[in-house]
Amino acid sequence: MNFQSNTKTDFKVIGTRVPRPDGVDKVTGRALYGADYNVPGMQVGLILRSPHAHATIDSIDVSAAAALPGVKAVITSADLGIPEDEGLRDVQDNCLARGKVLYDGHAIAAVAAKDVATAKAALKLIKVEYTLLPHVTDVDEAMKLDAPVVQEARADESVPAGSGPNVTHFCEFGHGDLDAGFALAETIVERSFTTAATHQGYIEPHACLASYGNDGKADLWCTTQGQYFVRDLCSGILGIEGSQLRVTASEIGGGFGGKTTVFIEPVALALSRKAGRPVKIVMSRVDVFRATGPTVSSSMDVRIGMTKDGRITAAEAKLRYQGGAFPCGTVDMGAQAAFAAYDLQAVRTQGWNTLTNRPKEAAYRAPGAPMAIYAVESVVDELCQKLSLDPLDVRILNAADAGTKSSYGPTFDQIGLRATLDAAKAHAHYQAPLGENQGRGLSCGFWFNFGGNTSVSLAINADGTVGVTEGNPDIGGSRASISMMAAEELGIPYEKVRTIITDTSSLGQNDVTDGSRVTFAVGLATIKAARAAIQEMCGRVAKIWGIDADAVVWEDGCAKPSGPNAGDFEPMTLAEIAAISSETGGPIAGHHEVNAEGAGVSFGVHLADVEVDPETGSTRVLRYTVFQDAGKAVHPDYVEGQMQGGAVQGIGWALNEEYIYGEDGRLQNAGFLDYRIPVASDLPNIDTVILEIPNPGHPYGVRGVGETPIVPPLAALSNAVSRAIGVRLNALPMSPPKILKAVMSKD
Amino acid sequence: MKNIHVSTTLNGDEAEFVCAPEETLLDALRNRLGLSGAKEGCGTGDCGACTVEMDGRLVCACLVLGAEAQDAQIKTVEGMAIGEALHPLQQAFIDHAALQCGICTPGILVAAKNLLERNPDPTDTEIRYWLAGNLCRCTGYDKIIKAVQIAAADMRGA
Amino acid sequence: MEYMKPSTAAEASDILARNEGAARILGGGTDLLVHLRAGTMEPGMIVDIKHIPGISDITPEDGGLRIGAAVSGQRMGEHEGVKQMWPGVVEACELIGSTQIQGRCTMAGNLCNGGPAADSVPAMIAAGAVARIEGPDGARDCAVEEFVTGPGKTVLGKGEFVSSIFLPARPKGASDSYMRFIPRTEMDIAVASAGVNIELNSDGTIKSARVALGAVGPRVVLVPDAADAIIGSKLEDPAIAALVRACEAACNPIDDKRGTVEFRTTVAGVLAKRAARTAMTRAQENATGDKS
């Protein structure tokens, strides 16, 4: 559906900075997150995890644990069936190992007991016999023909013959004649890059409370980005119908994609079923790092050819990703996103996914894109240096725009890349002088954004207030934005609208909160639901006035006659109509269900200034500016917040964050001490510039914004550091030992 | 195992609880005293989500034993608002979008309040270093620092 | 597990002796509780020393200062006397962890962990600090540079614990400095560190010096060659170069997730150089009474 012809521009509520509805609860400690919910009779659930990177489970003896006084249930994968669906089976096998343990931290068994001490003692009594197997954690090692085999026969039809046994997927995108393109280039740069796996680093560990009744009905309270998806996965794993399981999403303490699947929830439900009591499981931080869903790590080759005026004539990338011990499709998105910012005649990306003995990957803000775009933007920057060209001018010269056939197939409609590049060029940051040991870097960023299954219900209350019911956990302030869109459409003050997030027993399906989809898709559905309610209200008023329904229009929160010919009637406000609704036919509501399409892509550009201490390799970020196209910023504070938060995650990824595995295949830094996310003193202010190039696919022009900002920092910082020290770097993170080594290699 | 009976002062009120010797103050607040504002983000003192004030100093409640609360003055986020009136920091955080998911917010509010009581006019750098032990993954800290400055100005003016 | 609150040093010592191996001291708790949570320590008994008289006091003694074992880093940072006399020791303690950690952690506890990267230790060793140990036979003193015998190992015997740290008097024209390298700006364990203590002659040349390096070997190491390299100088380039060489030579670090051998060695020299310059500047201010 194309809203271009009727994209609104005269907004009353959209674009203002209203207070968020959950603010008071969160600043007073009243808000309830995953671990904050308690019920009578609750048992403590704990999970036993593998200390080995790869081993067969020869036997598990739980008898001593089950016999310990105070223990109510002990389970292993033997307590579950084996799902037929491959994807569901992988999820289940990740939650509780079946036959083999595939990574350090892989769950093997779980207990429910009356308190933590008893549960811990019970775990110690579980006897597991393992036969150790060779393991592999590095992506390139895992792709080899003679690599230890993580799982047999998991390759899909896309994998070319002759690939190593751990390669599960291959993809290819692009168009044009690469050889001809490279022949036109006056300079070609070909480089290889590696990035380490990172974790979303949400401060709230996974937590849930499961209550399985003897009648086969179950309740689950959990911190999640998608309660409907949790319901689908858990009901599938437990072999019950979806309607028998009600999942309620708590307030969520950060997700960023990492809470779009399940890890402990099926385990808690299975324990509760066996124990006949509610069971609460809260993950420890160590287990979050070892056994939830980090990103892929990557090894990549990029080759780009450029004329001396800066025109890219050909571009090619080979991306090798590992997504842990289960098949992972993230490389598809990386391969599609890699060159999305450019208008290219000849482009090709190829991607491979390989299995490793590492935890199962989960999404982390624009999954697959940050590493691929890091590699591409690094090579573009190197070409700019070699040819002594301004890096922004080169981006502008080659920028994708409306009508560009993208590197991944679709032709772009209106997009905001040129606007962000022009804004960066005009900004004071780009002109600010740099001192000794300082460097400036920039990078473009891109994300597709998604629509998806969405259901919204909107009730006009008899007192003239409005209740919006939606099904997507609020991870960035979306409840406020949804209320704002309802208020805008209905023409009433924001304060009259309350948006709540419901559990799975209400509404139709809602896809998870991801893909930057909520403000777009739930917003779109809310606007449609509001329009349905408006139509109903106009119909009621038409009856009261005795005129045709299409002679009544809605304006400024009132039903009005469409013109003098319709009749001379006093407008009726929403509150007036609502007050008499039971006499005019009954309660008034609107609803809308859709699998939303038309999500607009979001482009961004980041500028980063750094200073490097040449004697220690220590890097300080001096100045940082984020330029991004939001389509229409519904609540500018929250759009800025996404830009700043994503940028800082990217800064951490670029400078310090990484998963470190030892020779033994065990994770060495499973905690916030040695998994180093940015702290407040590491950073300057993050300045933001919001561009608004409306998305024709949304009534107000909204584009998703949450994911794009994590993409540019990787190359922006790498380019800045490389320029500061005069040596090109090609691996992330750029921790001080690596930088110092590069500095010393110059002499 | 010998349980311990602890008498303490919590947000100005006398409070008592019984806990196991190895239970932390965080466990006691959340499981014995019904206060879930302080959160466990790591259990190792690296994230600050469990920050409370103990005898006027900021501590990680996960690194204090429940038993050590005996005769101490403990203050948590639940004690910051007075009746209906939010503390200026709490109001500033809402007004200036200094929280997104909010999980780190109680710890940061308690920490910032302690700072402003010691130093009513801090620089941005001083605020950043004071809050270095409070991890936030959502905001990138920018709006948090700004909200603390706004609340500080408000409190100096009032 | 039991929690005990002895009210005298002798009582604490007695509990420790009778429960040898099964009892752990609780001071600030910022290390012990991490171990309890992780299950890497499972003591039968926790002995909270914070209720022993004097254990939280900072007392002038023989021109120096005696710092009780339960004095927190934050309290040290608030004490004008300690800050003026031993700024390097104070800044080292103030680098241990976050503001929240500072509210509880102690110099004595930091020492007793026996960690090679402990922040307070290079500064204490450079200062010539002395640990007072209480035990079944009364009190004894031990120079801090002899206290740690290996990673996680100390000279403490059965029933013994540290009750205070003595920072000696310091003459005019002397000062100290501590610097460490961490990847972020806060919150990390030191990858390399250096504590330098300098005393000046009346002509401004260095009369005596102590240089201690942390996180570059199994214990924090006092480097007499580094001190010799700068004695008699005003930290001109050749003296600095000799200091750096001596420090690098004294390094014997490991490769681990925090740093490589090469990195630690190089950076230790850089930190010693910078700490020496800062200590020198402070000593000069101290000599004339000028504070810039």
C-alpha cells in the first residue's frame, strides 16, 4: 500500500516530545521485569551446563539429585519429545542437549527445588559421563574439509559440492559484469578482515516464571521481545496447543535482538509440568554469555575497484560467518546489506555459514550487516586515502538513491542516504580541525527494516479516553509512539490515550519486536484501527443526524457534517459520542490485523574523531555525530535515543568487545569485567541529526530506526584509528595491544 | 547453617529480616524485604544495577552480605520520591528521555543522587567517572549525563 | 556456613586458627563475595573484622599514617592527610573498581588477595609500606614487598590477618605516583602498572627512588635497577631511557585475555616513565611548598 499521495505533514502530536507512560514506574523501581515476579509455591530452577566444547553424552544419572530432599523435579531432553520441524528441533536441542554437547555452556539438565541452596546441591549430584570430541571455534578453521564435524548433514541445498562438512549455507547476490568492471578501475584494493563475536549485553539476564497446571494449561511470565513467538516455540516443544499456554511479557531490560528466541522458557515449563509447582529460572551473567545468542564472528574478503575520480566500477565481497553449533542464516542479510549504500554497475557478494562449537547465534541489531559493511567501508576509505579523495565526496558520488537498483535486488524508492551524506558534509564536525595523533573516520550504514504480522485493537471508552491494545514489548519507548499515533489520528490529546501490551491470550498473532518494526508496523495498524473506530463513530453520528454515513467527516477530534449541503449540525466530540455509545449501538472500537509490508529502509552516516596514544595504543573517542533518516520522527527523543544507543554499542564492538575462546574451546571472558562494554567515562556526547525523507509505505512516513545505528561505528572508528596512526587496521576489536603493535610496525 | 536476624533502617524506616549467612543484601532486599528496584545484572559488582546507599556511601548490594546491614542506614530507589513528588533526578530522567528499557535506572538514580549530595555542581566528566560503575546498554549515556546536569541545576536553584 | 563478628583482634585470630582453611576474612567484601557467588570459595565461616576497635581508623604515627584494614578506598580519598602525604597510594586505591566498589574495598584486602595486578600494591611497595599482622602470638610487621609470595599466596600463617597498613613519614621534596593501563577508562583490571616514589636532593636531583611494577609477573616486583637508573638525575632523556630499559628487563608477564607479553612489557616501561615524571613534579611542588 502506498501512502505517498496522502502522507501527512501537518502533525499536531507526532514530532512532539511527550512523557512516556512507563516512565514513573521505571524511575521509582515499581516496574516489574522478568526476575521481579513471584508467586506462592514457587520453586527455584537451575540448569546444569556442559564444561566441554564438544562431547558425546554417554549417560546422565539424575537419581541422586531427584532423591535429594527439597527437589521437586529433574529433567533432561529425555523428558521432551523430538519436534519434526527442523528449526524447532534446533531451538529445543539448544535449550537442552540431546546426545551431544556442542559448546561450553550447553544446557544438559535442570532441577527445580525449594531454594537456591538445594537446587545447587542437586546440580552437583547429577552425574554425567562424557566422551570428549575434537572441537573447532574459529570460522576459517571450521570451514576446512578436515575440520571436526559439529553436526552431521546439516548443509542445505545451497551449499556447493566440495565444501567442508560444517558449511550449512551458501548465498550469492549481485548483478553486472565484475571482470569488465574491474578492468575499468584505475585502482583496486583487496583486503581481508576478521571480526570477533559480540553479545547484545543487555543488563537484564533472561528470567522467567512458569506455572503449569495439572489441567494442561500453563502460564509463563518472561522477559522477551515476542511473547507470541515464545508461545509458539514453547507449545511446540512441550507438545501442547498454543491456546493452552498464555505468555505474558514483563517489562524488558534490554533485548537488541537477543531476546527474540527462547533459552530457559521451555525448561522452566517442563520443570513446572513435572514438579506440579511454579518454577522460576533466572540466568546468571556467566550463563548469559556462555549460552544465549551472541553474534556471528566473521572472516571476509573485499575487493573494490575505483577510478581516479572516485567512481566505484566493481565491488566484490566474500563473507564467511559462523553462527555457532546450529545452522544460521545471518550471512544472507550481511551479503545483501554489504553494498546497499552504493549505486553499482557490477557487484557480487557471496556468503557462507559454518557450524562451530559455540553458542547458537541470535540477532543483535541489524544482524549480519555490521561486519560486512565494516569491511566494505574500510576498503572504500583506503581507496580514498590512496587516491587522495575526500571520503564524503566519494560516498556522495556513488550513493544509492531513488531508482537505484540495489546490490541485493530491489530498486530503491525514496531513500535518505543522500540527505544524510549532505548533512554530514555541511556539519561543523566535518570541518573541525584535528590535532596530533587524532584521526577522523566515517561510514555509511543501512538496514532493511521489516513489517510483519501485527494485530492491534483500539477501544473508545465511555469517558472519552482511548485504550490501545497491542502485542509488542516496548524496548525503546514505542508505547508512547503508538499512543501518539492514535492521538494524532483521532484528533485528541496524547494524555487521553493509554497503550498496553497484552499477553498471548488476546489479539491475533504479533511477530516479535525486532527488525525495527514496531513504530512502523504497530503504528500502521494502530492508525488503521483508529480509522476503523472513526468510521464507526461517524456512522453513529450519521444515524443521530439522519444523514448518510459518508456525509460525516472526522476533523480535530470531532464528527462534522462534510459540508453545508450535509446539514447544519453541531460537531460532536469523541467524548460526546463515546458517552452515548451504549444507546447508539454499543461499545465502539476499531481493530486491524496485517502482515505489514512497505517498511522503508533506513540509511545513516556516522562521523567519529579519535585520539590514539602512540605509546600505549589507547584510543579515546573525542567526538561522534550520527546522521540518520527516520522517515518521520514520531518522538524525536526516542529516535535520538536509538541513534545514540546503537552508536555506542558499535563503538564497544569496534574497540573492545569480543568473545575470547581458549585452546580448550571454553569461553574465557564470560562476565562484564572482561567482556568490556563502554562505560560512561569512555565516551563523549553522541550528537544526533535526524533527517526525514518520508517512507511512502507508512501513513505518516515512518521508517524503523533502531538497527541502522549499530552499523556505521565499526568502520567509522576503524577508519579514524587507521588515519590517526597511519596504518590500516583490518580486525575487530581494535584493542590497544593490536593498535600498539600496528604503530610499532610502522618503524 | 545458621540464619541471621538483621535489624536495619531502610529508606528511613526500621526494618527486620532473617537471612542465611551467605545471602547478599541484594538477595535480602529482593527476596526478604519485597523491594525489587535494585536489580541483579551480573552478581559480581561490575554493572551497578544493584546500587544502593549504605551509611551514605554507594555500594553494590550484591557485594554486601545481608548480615552486614545490621544497624546500617540503607537507601534504595524506592525511597527517593517523597509521597507523590518525584525527586528532581527522577523527574529529569523522565522529562529528558534518560532511560529506555529502565533496568539500569534505579542504580543510576541512587548513584547520581549521592553524587549531587557531595558535589552539587559537577562537570560532565565528573558525572561520567562517578557513574562509570553503572552500565547502560540502551542510551549510550548521553541523555543520562544531560538529565543529571538538569536536575543538578534545578536542585541548586530551588 | 556461619557468619562471625569478633569484637577483638585476638578473638578474630582465634577463630581463624581454630578453623584453619575453612574460614575467610570479610573486610570490604568486594572480592570475597564474588568468589562466594561463583562457588570458587566455599568457606565454612566468614569472619567480619569490621567491628574490631581501630580497624577503621586512620591514625598519625611516627610522622607517618597507620591505615586500619577496613578503611575503604573512598575514605582514603577523602582524608586530606593521606592524600597530601602519599598521593600515589591514594590514587592507586581510588582506581580499584567503580564508585560502588570504592565505598567498600580496602587497601589491605587488595594486598591480601595476592593478585599480581592489584592496584594498591605497586604504590604501597614504592612507598615502603609495612603491613601489621595480628596472629595467635600477637602482632608482627611485614614489609609489603615481602607480603605476597605468589599469585594468590601470602605470608599469612595460621590464625593471622592484616589489621593495618603503615605508610611511613615522608620528607619534604618527596612524592609518589601510580599509573596503570586499562583498555577502557574505568572498571578494568590493570594490564600493566607502575608505582614510583621519588625523593629529591636540595639541588633537585633524585636522591632516592623506588619503582614497582604490577601485572608483569607472578608478583608485583620492586625494580632496584630502575631506581638506580634515575638516581642522581633530573629525569633527563638518558635517565628515562635507562629507566624504561630496566623496567622492560624486569618484566616477566604472561599472555592472557587482557594483554600480550609484548604489550605488557612495552607499556610497563611507558607507565614507569610517566609515573616517574608525575612523582618528580609532585616532589618539586612539595619541596618548595608550591602547588600549581
